[in-house]
Amino acid sequence: MWADEAALDAATRRLDEWESSLADRATRARDLSARTQALTGTARSADGLVEVTVDPSGSLADLRLDERIRQHSAAHTARQILATARAARADLLRHLTEATTQALGEDDPAARAIVESHRRRLDPDPGAPDAGR
């Protein structure tokens, strides 16, 4: 099957390199998964009355309202909470993007796909205004 030993050695080296590359990618993927499970996003409204923290899935994990919030209408408070939650998800997306590109590399197709998946999940309306950080 193999015409010479050199061709066999070259094929063996390529297989070894491929196997090593796959093992390295699997390790980096496991590390990335562990890192992203610990990430949160946090934002505070521009007036400092609302602070929102979201968990790795983008769900509300903590909501803090300053006592001064009582001076505003319920509708105003609701708008502040929603805008600040969007900003917290944007903060989470920044953290997820940074962790992904650090773990896999900015030019890695898998990294780009992961970041885009997070973006679609966390920022369904990219044109919506965000609250200040």
C-alpha cells in the first residue's frame, strides 16, 4: 500500500498532529464552557436608580432598586428596568465574546459561530436603546 517508508512516516505524523489538535480543541472547549458558566452581566441605569445582573443565559439574576425609585411612576420604573436589563445582557455578551476569543482565537470559525449564537440569543433587537453602564 505504501510505496516507501517516508510516505508512511509522513502520514503517521499528520495523523498524530491531527489527533493532538483535536485533543487541544476539546480541552479549550471544556475550559471555555466552564468559564462561560461563571459569567454574568451587570448594568446600572444612568440615574443610578436601577441595577440589573443577568446570569450566563441572560436571565435576571439580581435586581436592585434605589429607594429614590419611589419618586417615579410605575411606567417609568418599568422602562428603566427593561432598558437596564438590555444593557446587562449587552455586558454579558461582551464578557462571553472576550472569553470565547481568548479561548479559541478571534479567527477561529467555531469562535465566530459561538459569538454569533450568543449575540442572537442575548441581543434579539440590536437597534433597541440601552441604559447607561
